[in-house]
Amino acid sequence: MEMFEPTLLLVLALVAFIAGFIDAVAGGGGMLTVPTLLSMGLPPHLALGTNKLAATFASSTAAFTYYKNKLFEPKNWYRAFVSTLIGATLGTLFVDAISTAWLEKILPLIILAAAMYTVFHKPSASQHNSLPPQCAKFHKKQYTQGFAIGFYDGLAGPGTGAFWTVSSMALYRLNILLASGLSKAMNFTSNLTSLVTFALLGHIDWTLGLTMGFCLMAGAFVGAHSAIRFGAKFIRPVFVTVVSILAIKLAYQAWFINL
């Protein structure tokens, strides 16, 4: 295991706190932590696995906060839980089979695409403060949404929380807080599933992951309470700007630095 300078760990801890805050408020904290880990020189598989360890701390803290404030009801979403678990497992196994060279080139594209999606997608306001009626169509949406986003979280991860929030508002017409509560719970499910798989495959730097994890957890605690009180709009411009800069930097390193 490579040793890192204390100053570098301090910077990583600060980034993790900010990412935890952002993830709990708007989703997408992984778009900060994954590029940061890659910028430190970690191989892509190790960066993704280490990020999963840290992200599990943040998503568990945010999910519990939303649940405690009655913004998420687990019994209504067990189909999404199951499909997310399956999707995340398959996505993690798939990414393990991809070559490191290919992954180094594709990850910046995924991160930048997620950032651009956040910029240009304008979710419509919803006034629904409760779930739509339980029906076969509602159940099919859970299966499809859970598997697709779970697979993406296992494959890459950055932006998963944002995708959950936006898609839940569109599919179920939930307001932003209920969609965020669902997002955090499902993100925790896929994070934990991928974490176990990455751990079995040996793709985790435990020192970095635990350091980031505690800072992400602190940021998620502050962020979740802030989101419940103030909403998510204030974080979006900073979030997108930082992510875009990091994604462009990684793309330059992957595609042009050795030309």
C-alpha cells in the first residue's frame, strides 16, 4: 500500500467533507471523490473500490437522517432494493473485467457526461408529498430504475445520487425531499453491495477509504440537515464547476499527456 503525505491526506479529507455535503444535498459527491483519487495516481479499479468504502459511510448517514425525518419508507421500495442490489453486483463484476487502460479513458467521459446532465436537466417542480398508488406499473418502474442505476453505480458511481433524485422526481412525481430520501437509501444499497464485491476482489485502499469515509460521513450529516431545511439549489453551480474542471483534467491526462 502506497503511503501518502499528511498534507495530501488533509486535502483529501477536505474534499471528502465537501463531497459528503454535496452528495447529501444534491447527489453526485462521487464526481468529486473519484477524480480526486484518480488524480492522486490510484489505478482506476482501486480508485473506484476505495471510493465505495468512503461513499458507504456518507450514504448510510444521509439515508438514516432522511428516514428519521420520515422522508423515506422502506416497505414501499423493497423491489427497488432487490433490483439495485443485483444491478450493483453485476456492474462491479463487469468493471473488474475491463482493462485498466480502457477504464482510464472512459471514466473522464462518464464523469463529464454526468456533470453536463446536471447542468442541462431542469427537473420540473412537483407538489406530490406522498407516493402514487401501488400498481403493476409502479412496481415495474422500481425494477427497471433500480437495476439500471444500480448497475451504473457498480460500474462507475459518480452522479448516482443525482440520477436517483432526478429520475425519481420524473417517474413518481415526488417532491425534491422525498426523491432525495429515496436516493440516499438506494445509493447506500448499491454502495454497500459494490463495497463487498470490491473488497473480495482486493480493490480497496483501506487507509484512504476510511480517512475519506469519516469525513464524508461528517459532510453528509451537515448536508442532509441543510437539505431538509434549505433545499439543494444553492449547491449546484459550485458542484458542476468543480466536477467539470476535474473531469477535463483527467481527460487530458488520459488522452493527451503521452502523445
